[in-house]
Amino acid sequence: MNKREGKRILKNFNPKIFNDAVISLGTEDIQVVNFDITRAIAKVIKSMFGPKGLNKMIIPVSNETVFTQKGDKVVKSFKSRVPITMMLIDLVKTQQKNCGDGTKTALLLTAFLLEKTREMLGLGLHPQIINKGFSIAMNKALEILEDNVIQFDFHNERQLIDIMKSVMNHKFVYQNRDQHIKLIKETLKNNYDLFFKSQDYDHSDILCRKVKGKSINDSEVINGIIIYKDKANSYLPDKIEDAGILLIQKSIDYFTKENKEAISKEVRIKSREKLQEFSQFRKNFYNNLVKKLKQKGVNVILCQKKINPYFVDYCASKGIVALELVGKKKLNKLCKLLDVNLYSSLNDLSNIKLGKADSVEFKKISGDEMFIINVEESKILTFLIRGGNQPLMDELEEILYGSLRVAIQTVKDKKILPGGGALECEIAQKLKKYAQNYSNKYQIVIKEYAKAFESLPGHIIKNSAAEPLDLIPRLRAEHNKGQCYMGFNSLTNEIVDVVREGIYDGYYTKKHIIKIASELARQIVRIDGLVMVYDRKLYEQVKKEGREIKSQKHQEKVRKYLNKKDQDLFSEIYNAK
């Protein structure tokens, strides 16, 4: 075999280093997969983008139809087995968790950056050049963002209303937004210490409960928690003021096999008289326990597990509310609300600390029985949302939650940004000029990065039934003149001064979008292969067979070793003789 033939054989030789359950893709194949899937996902999101974006109708496994314009709800319906899809879903989850808004913008910006990446790879640019160029462009974009910051004043009511309007504009309850803005504004002012001074506040402390009936304008905020429970006994009062609340984790149903930890004694009953005696003892036990709790000032008992009916009845006779099967998550929230611990049992009442509520009351709203715990200086807030149908209430929940989060973050940052695509156009124009400082391939990368930003206002204009080819050049011209606040007003379909019109974007939300979208695009650019288990059952089978083969080989080695040792031993004995 000559040298040339040897090279040819080695070139075509493909060693099998993975088993049959594993699939591997090379550089070109994985890039096609990543770019095509990202483009397909972006196509779904594009029509939803902007104040006049359209809704999607999703029918999950539960067959409950969902109408939404939230990016995080739509991506939940995507297949999560493909790695690039999983990465994009994580991107949306991160944006929603940290900001509560901007999920579609983050997803689209990532898609536009990857589309530009595809074009640059087609021109022959190396992935590392693109990676480094995106890094330079991202840092410059963040500098431009800081240069366009507008100072926010919490006492400037107009600014506060405008930033909340920017979140609400694209919702189909737009005609009621003034009422909702008023509700959020009052919530912010009434709970200022909780949102801006408390160290314990978390976004998960904002709860929502939806009840069909009345108008969405009848929605309200409750300082406390709502539990879906009805009265255990008709003798109980509808409302208790200054209530002492006890939270129990384990069952209050003693003398059962399932609750041996509470009472360890074993009782064997062999006659009717003994059964009656035991029944009376049990009643007396629960009666005495209720008397002790009443002396401690207990008005409400909330238990995670089952409660004995005798105990419930005795509690009712003393005016104590005893509710069973309260969820674990709900009890954990109640611990935070009341600043108490969750007790395991009622064995030791001496060290029990009661939570204090200003009032507790039973209410029946549109046929739903509710137990409402009110605390004036509450650490937990609950939106009681009303409406004629489920999609409307779901949309209102998104509005109130998203608007409140953006408003809280804006007050903390004391900064806002120009909206209506003005910031994106400014970043695009400034980056194109900045790219002239580089006389190498980075100039191409930075310019393409800028074009990705310019695509965002283009889709806002398109979804508003306006013509991007007419308006985008006008926006470019205005920003080239130094008019950095010129953007698109989707209500009038005109180019306007967005600051004068009160069209703003959240500072933290936009900054977070630029960071995570750019970083994900850079991460995907650096991927040049895929190794994935596509058949889990086959993989486990091959893995099991591999272990058996290894075990057989190991046993064979052990046998050979022992045989050799035996032969050496006999040889030594023979030679000794």
C-alpha cells in the first residue's frame, strides 16, 4: 500500500466510539439544527410581539383552552427534548423569573442574532471571531443603554402611570387599564415598606385567586391569604377579630394506627363495655385538649393532615375554627405571613407561639367558599380577580403581576428607558458608527449585531399594521440627526418623541434582555457538535449488556490469575521435592 492509499483509507475510516443508542452530529449538521429550530420558534413569537401583537390559543393536555400573549406560556408547549429548544426555554424562564416581562423580546433578539450568525458563517467568518465580536458589541450596547437612561421619580405620578401603561398596552383589557393602574398604584403606596424596605420580600409573595362573576373592575387586593375552605360547623362565627392562629403539620386524629407517634400506648378492646369506655375517654381527651387551646388564646387551627371529627365539633362549640388538609405551600406562606413556626403536633402546648391576624372570615363569592386571613401589615398580598370568563381573568392576572413587578423594579432602580423602539434604533445607529473603529473582521460582526437590534422595532411596526419599509428609514434619519428619543407610537402609527408621549421601557428588564440574549447567542455560536442519547431504553440495555461483558471479562481474568498462581505453587512444591 502506498502512502497516498494509506491516507485515503484513514480519511474514510470512521471509528464507532458511541453505542447504538447515541446519535452524534458534526459542525455543519448541528449548526443547521440550531439555526432552523430557532428560526421556527421566532416565527411563532413574531406575530405576538409589540403592543398590537396577536394572541395565541393553546390547548394543553387538560383541554382547558388558554388565550395568551405571554412568551413564557407559549414556549411551555414546545418540545423540550432538542437541546437548542431547552436552551431557549431556559432563556425565557430566566427572563420571566428575574423581570416578569420581556420574554418575547429576549427570545426574538436571540433569534435575530443567530440569523446574523448564520449569514456570517456563510461568509467564512470563524465562530470565535463572531463570539468575540458579539462580546465587544454587547458591552458597547450596554454603554449606549446607560447613556439613554431617564431618571425616575416615584413621586412623579405621571411617570409611574406611563411605565405601567407600557406593560398593559398590548392586552385585550386595554379599555380598563386606568382602573387597573389605579389598583396597582394604591398597592404600591399602601405597601411601600414591604416592597422597598423589607428584606424578606419575594415576588412569589404576590398571589392571585380568580373567581368568576362581576366585572374585572371589581378586582381587589387583600392584605393576607385566601384559602378555599368552607365552614366545618354551622355554629362557627362568620368573622373573628384579632384571631390567634395555630399551624399544625401532623394529623390531629389520635388513637389511630396512622398516628402512633402522638400516643405510643396500645389499646386492645375485647368487649362492648370497653369500647364505650374507650369512646368516652376519646371524647374527654379531645374536649380537654380544646379547653387548653382556648385558654392559650387559639381561635383558628390550620392543619396539613386530617383532623378528627370529634375535635372539630368541640372546637366549634368553643368558637374555634379547625380546618384540615391545608396545603403545605399554603402553610409555608402562612408561616411567613404570621411570623410563626409550623408545629408538628399538639403534645407540648407550653412553648407554642400563635400567629396574630387582624381578622379571619368566611366568605361565599359566586358559589366559592373562602376563608380569608387579613393582616394589616402583611408580608403576603393576594389579588382577588373577578371576571366573566377564565381567559379574561388569566389575562388580568398577567397584567397585574407583570405591571406590579416592573413598577417595583423601576422604583428601586430609579431609572427608565425610552420605549417604542427608540432605544433599539439608537443602539443600532451608535454601534454601526462604533464598528468603524475596527479595521478587521470585528467590524462586520458589530454591524450585524446592530442590524439584529434594528429588526425589533421593525416587527413592532409590522404588527401595528404599518409599513416598516417606510418608517424604519425615517427612524434611522431621525437618530442620525441626534434625535435619540424618536420612536414608534403604536396607537397612532407615527414616529414621535417617545419621552414626550410617555412611552417608556423598564431599565432592568431591557438591560437583562441584552445580556442574556447576547450570552446565549455567543454560547450557541461556539457549539460544533452534538452527542445525544436518542433512545433511553436501548441505551440502558446496551449499558447493562456492557456491564455484564465487563463482569465476565473480569471473572475470566481472575480465573487465569488464580490458575497461574496454582501452577506456580505446584511447580515450587515439585522443585522442592
